[in-house]
Amino acid sequence: MTISPERNPSFESEPVIDVRNVSKWFGNLVAVNEVSLQVYPGITGLLGPNGAGKTTLLHMIAGLSNASTGEIRLLGEPVRSNPGIYHQIGGMSEHESVYGFYTGRQFVEFNARLQGINQIESAVDRAIQSVGMTEAQDRPLNTYSRGMSQRMRLAATLVHDPQVLILDEPLNGTDPHQRIEFQNLMNRLAEEGRTILISSHILEEVEAQAERILLMVNGKLAASGNIRAIREKLDQRPYKVRILADNPRSLASALLQTDVVESVTIDPDDAIVVLSRNVSVLQQSVPSLARDLGIRLFRVEPLDESLESVFSYVVER
Amino acid sequence: MFLAILPVALSAIMAALASDEPQYTKDFTDVIFDGLIIAVLLPIVTMVLATMSFRHELDDRTLSYLVLKPIPRAMIVVPKMLAAVIAGGLLVIISGVVSTVIGPESSIQAVLAVGIALLVGVVTYTAIFTWAGLVSSRALGFALIYVFLWEALVTSLLEGARYLSIRGYVLAIANGIDGERFDSIDDRVIEFPAALILSATLSALFFWLTVRRLNRMDVP
């Protein structure tokens, strides 16, 4: 389903990435099922829970694997058996393997050479600088933290200044500061007219940088469109919260008097299960209610915060 | 390395103990050259090196760094095969050449015959085993079965199978270059031109299959 119509003027032009009726199966397992999508310049987030088929789809888009059926074109050309197209594409896989014996700089240089770049030194300097790894560039890759390794891999992906970036879970292992730097870098690249497709299983991660998202669930494209529209739908979704307290009945009764609670049940373990459409207000209400009533809280936990439940909600809508 | 030293050491022992020249030459050719260098050292060394050409990068998922580049797949395969040929060739050819120098009726022609024949064997085996390593993670096991079942057993029982045996090609090429030195295997080798053409064809075929496989496979 499409959550909102595409309003980007650039969408009137040819899509940079054009996926048509693509399926991929491994034996009896259907990993990607009849997916059609178009990606245009700017940042597009490919979102979905683990196992949704994001990596399989990105592998096919990057030309790393064949589609069982369907057609994929990048910049108007088929990507499989077309190595020349990689002058314009930068791909970063989810797996974090690197050649550990290289220093960070040597690794980026290695990628630059394979790309056939003429001004290798300046291109490598620029790429490493863009990910903020200049100081650590001469250390062997196997001494890097996960986040540092990801940034150097990103530098290697950017070294030939590609028009299209396909990044599979690029923020794995990065800290909040690095994420902000990454987002700024992606925004800068997008403003220069590049097409960036980023996958993630973390909604907030994608939300922070992508204007448009593609939502995958169980190998299918469940939704696509403007992220704000999708977010609004998600905000209307009721959440379940489980509360353990020393006087559950009194607390349940008090919670029912508030505006943010839709229903309250007490399960056989004397745990309160609250259904609410405004979890942030509920989070503030519960401790203050408990304090006013002299009730001790042992635990407050969301029951269905998983991405799967979020996606299920969007899909069911 | 031990396997490469073994023929040299055995050649030295045989040379020290040899008395009857024709029988010594025949024994050297059968036991050291054919039985040890061609039947064991050559396939095992090339098998290990060639099947591992892509295996490490497939296992640790770094092959994508190579294939996501604007270079023809053949340009990825060629250096891989060359590396296996150089590393394996050095070991096998040096072992074969040194053994030949130590052995009977040593001559420049005999050394050339052994060197060229082994080089052809290394190239052909490398082409086949590189492809096998890309097709299956169990390539080493399959290669062992092929070498010891097909090359050692079937081709010695069925005369026609020698046209599909790299061991047969190597023997035929050595015999073709120095017929006098390797006359004891006259009755069990195929024609020299056939050996050259078939080994070149097999090498080219499996090189093409490897490039094709790299183009079509799902890269992890």
C-alpha cells in the first residue's frame, strides 16, 4: 500500500533505481515476493524487521545476486553482468568483514585502485576526511572498533564519488555522535543530487534522515511513501504496557481515570496490562499516580514495541 | 612443502642405490615422476591452492569488495588463477626439475620436458579446481575423489579415459618433448598434439566457466 502520494518534483523524471515485479526464492523459501519500487534522487530508507528481505533486495539492486523473476535497472541500465555501472554506484553490504591486514587508508586506496581512479591520493584523502577518520587512517583495520570499521568501509564506498549509494545497515555499531555525523554526510551528498538507498531495521534511524521510506514485511513491499504520513499512522496505534506494582488494583483503577488509557486488565500474575495511544504521556502519568497513591512500582515495560508489531499495524491498516 | 621435498629425497636415494641404468630410468619415471610427482604432488598442491582461491573471500564475505567494482569478471579470475599457478607451479616444477636433474639420463631436454609438462598440468588443474572452489564449499573433497578415483584408478583401467586425464596429458607432453628419456611410458600415453590441445581446451573451458560462474552466482 502507498501511504502518501509522491510529491517530489524529481519523481517526474526517470527513476534512478527501478525494480519491477522482482522475486527471489531460495528453494521453498520466498525471500522477496513480487516487489516493485522506484527510487529517485535524495535519501530513501528501506525499512523492515530482521528477515523481511531487505538485504536480499539490496543485494539484487546492487547486482550481487540474481532475481528469480523480475527486472532491476539502475540509471536505466541492467546491473547484472554490467561491471561498468559500478563507476556510478557505491555499495556497502551489511556484513562487516574487511581485509584486517590493511590499514584503513590502504583499504580505501585498494578500493580506489579497483575503481580506476586517476587522482588516488586526493580521492582517498577526501573520502577518509568525509567520515572523520583521518587520525586513525594508518592503523590496521583489525584494531578498529565496529563503528570505526563501518566508517572506513563507508569511506571506501564513497572514494569514487558515486552517483548512487546503496547502504545496507550502515549505522550498525556506530555511536550517537557518529550517527549524527553520518546523517549530516548523507544529507550533504543528497543535496548534491545523489541517490541514496539506506536500509535499517530501526524506524527512528531511518526517520532521522530519509524523506521517503519503503517498508518491507515478509518479503513484500508493505508500504512506501512520505515518512511523516507513515509516522502519523504509527502514532495512532495503541500500545500495550505491562506494569508490576504492589497494589495493582488501586493503580489500575486510577489509570482508568486518565485520558491516555483505553483499557486496563489485570492478568493472573497480578500484572496490569494497559492499552494506550499515547505512551509518552502514560510514561509520565504512571510514576506520579503511583507516588500520589503510595504504591511501589516494580516494573514498567512495553509489550509490543517490536518493529514487527509496528509493521503489522501499518500493514493491517 | 614436505610433499615437494619427498620426490627430491627419494630421487637422491635411488641415484645412490641405482646400478642397472635402463631399469633405473624406468623405475624413476614410474615411481618418482609419474607415481609421486604427477599423481600425488601435482594434483594435491594445485587442488589446495586453487580451491582456496575464492573460498576465503566467500567465507568471510569480502568478495563483494571485488565484484562491486567496474572491472570485468575475467580480470578478477585471472590474478586469482595466476597466483595459484605461480605458487603451485614453483613448488611442483622445482621439485620435478630437481628430481630430474638428480635422476637418470639427466639432460636439458629432459628438464625442459618435465618443466613444461608440469606447468601444463598445474595450469589445467588450477583452472578446474578454481572453478570447483567457486561452485562448492566442498570442492576440496570432490577434488580429492576426482584425483584418486578418476585420475589414479579409472584412467589406469580404461585406455580411452586417458584422453580425459590431466595426468595422461602431463605424461604425454613429457614423452612428446623428450621421447628418448621417457620412452618407458610410450605404450601408455596419448598423442602429444592431442595432449596439448586437450589440456589447452580444458583450461580455457574451465576459465570461461569460472568467469561465467562469478557473473551469475549470488555473492554473499
